[in-house]
Amino acid sequence: MHSFHYAHGLLHCEEVSLADLAAEFGTPLYVYSARTIRDHYTRLDEALAGLDHHIAYAVKANSNLSILRILRELGSGFDIVSGGELFRVLEAGGDPATCTFAGVGKTREEIRYALEEGIYCFNVESEAELEFVNEVAGEMQVTAPVAIRVNPNVDAQTHKYISTGKSENKFGIDYEFVAGLYQRAGNCPHLAVRGIQMHIGSQLRSVEPFVEAIERVAPLAAELKADHGIEFFSIGGGIGIIYDAALESGDVAWWSRQDDAPLTIDRYAAEVVPRLKDLGLKILLEPGRYIAGNAGVLLTSCLYEKAGSAKTFKVVDAGMNDLIRPALYEGHHEIVPVREDLNARRKTADVVGPICETGDFFCQDRDLADFQAGDVVALMSAGAYGFTMASNYNTRPMPAEVLVDGSEARLIRRRQTWHELVAPEL
Ligand SMILES: *Cc1c(COP(=O)(O)O)cnc(C)c1O
């Protein structure tokens, strides 16, 4: 996939110049490629053609209504982690019957709302939660569809803050207790056991942890099918993407080199499909980052170059409040200038934001294009866990978002104003 590339000396998203978008809508600005989102969804869907499968896009990766609409049109379901995300899916015209509800801390209000709307399944993460869902469903005189999230105790080999499948993580129920809990669930009058779920972590860069987890859990899933008549096995999300590449100067064509990555979709499918296809269960997947990550960039303008005694800082107008991945879990984003000719001159520098935190940087001591005040640069691969993690820290408005589709660009969220920022305060 090759949706961000230089043409006529300027970085483009599909057929639209990012310089034009920065001039029209200002910076910081998120820009997404509809084509990339469709391409990634379709690739995954086709690679799994040998399985009875259903994709439930993880809404928390990028939850803009326009993005959700694209996925709905492709036939995607949605994996949600809050009542607010369910509200978003419904606003985008999504069908609640395609929604799975994950997360360790669902509230009474959220459970009620999801039951009223008729979601497909609650993915339950503790015994206490199982009993609580039963109680709330009982009050409403309905039956709640549930699956139990199993923690297979597999090392996902990813950053410790995004690893979820080890027994020391807060997620899921230890493998050895799962069968007993299904017994409990079967005896709860207001629960209907519908499936089993796992999600071992995010940004996995090799297929082995997926294989290990599936090999552990598949026999249990088969047993639960026989004993409890479950209909699905969700293998979660977590497929990693390329963030860093040994870039030739100015070469952003590495999207198209996904095929050289250690974890490609074909590799994933080749290992996963044969291990699941004879289970006789519907296989659910919950990809977030894979769908949206490389489909977006954050455009930011350089404000100043500051020559410190120890290093050079390029101060830009985006901060950790707009894109927190580097500060939160050492996330890497390539930084490329919108003007291609700037790639010819290099400098080693830190790129930092305006926020009053030492952790507010996008890179340190990196060999970069020597861009200067007024130049626009793109923080690549910012389509997932970018805007959705943004905050108003330092009383900075939420950035605007633009969706590109072919030669069309559409503002899908306008920049927040200072008035909107303080409006809810009493
Ligand atoms: C966050 C999350 C996902 C999506 O993870 P990605 O790494 O973005 O694919 C899937 N399932 C659950 C339960 C999650 O919490």
C-alpha cells in the first residue's frame, strides 16, 4: 500500500498535497487515507477467506465517525471498550448486533446501555464482572450474551505497557480457571454463553506469540463448544505495523514494503488459518492498529530551531497532548518534511513540542531532514492511537482531522476552539 508519497516535490496523501492541507486547515492536523483503511481491511478479510470469520474493528484505535462509517460500509463489526464507543458506533450507523464489548471495568450504566441496544457479546474479564452482568441483565429481565476472556500467559514480545496476555497483566482470566467459570456462567439464569476471547497484546511483530496462544486456547475452545455450545472464538487484535524503517533519505515508500516485514498478513493468515479452520467455530478478529496505523499522519509546523549547548532542538507546534505514543510507550514515528528537497540536507536533532514536560518529544538525537521554522513535517504512522489519545493538556485545543479519498479531502473534525474548551466548566 502506497498512499503517502512524494509527487512534484511535495508529500501527498493519495492525490492530495499535504502542503495544501496544512495551508488550508492549519497545523497540528491529522490526515487519514481512506484508501489505505479499505486496503488493509480487505487484505485481512481476503487472507482469512478460508475461515468462517468476522472482523470487529477495535474502535479505540481511531474512532472518528467518518472512519467508523468506512469500516461499516466494508462490513466490519466493532470491538468497543466503553459506552461512549458504542454511542459512536451507533452515531456512525453501525449495527449494535456486530459489537463486542471488551474491558476490565464495565459500569452498570454501560452494561445497561449495551443490553438495551442489543450488542453481540460482552467479553468478560473477571468472575466479579460475570456476576455483575448477570445481575444487571436480571434487573432488566433480559439475557446477556457473554464470552470469557482467557489470559493464555503468552509473552507477546512487545512493549510492556501494551502486553496483555501474561498472567501478571490485569486482563483476562487465568487459563486454568476458565473452564470452571464457564460452569458458573452456565448456572447464571441471565447469561447466555456465546464464545471465548483472547487478546495478548498490541504491536506484535512476529507470528509466534499468536501461534502459541492459539495452540493453547484452541483445545479449550473445542471443549467449550462441546460442553456449552459456544459459537465463536475471538483471537483478538494486536497485528503489528511498520513504524520505523531504514529510510533512504526521503523515501517514504516503505508502506509498500510491508511485504518484507517479519509479520505480514499473509504470514499471519498462513499460520493462523490452518490451526482454526477445523474447530467449527466462527473466528472473530479485533484489529485496530493494523487497519488505521499506517493510514494516518500528523502534520506539524516547525516553530523554531533552538541550538542548545548539548544538542539541537526543533520545536514544532504539535505536542504530546496531540500524539502521546512516544511519551507513553516509546513509540517511534518517522518524521519527514512535506517539501521533498529538504531531505537533501541532514541534521541530528530532537523534535520537541511546546508542552511543559521533558517527555514531550517526538524523537531524540535522530538524523533528520534539516527543516526550519515555517516548514511542515509529517509524523508518519499516526493513524492509530493518535487522535484518540489526544488531550487538552496545557489548555491546547484538540487538533483537526481530514480524510482523503482519491483526490478529495474532507474536514472530518474541525479544530476545537478555546471557547469549546472551557464551555463545560461551571
Ligand atoms: C486494543 C484492543 C484491540 C486492538 O488492538 P490492536 O493492537 O490495535 O490491534 C483488540 N482487542 C482488545 C480487547 C483490545 O483491548
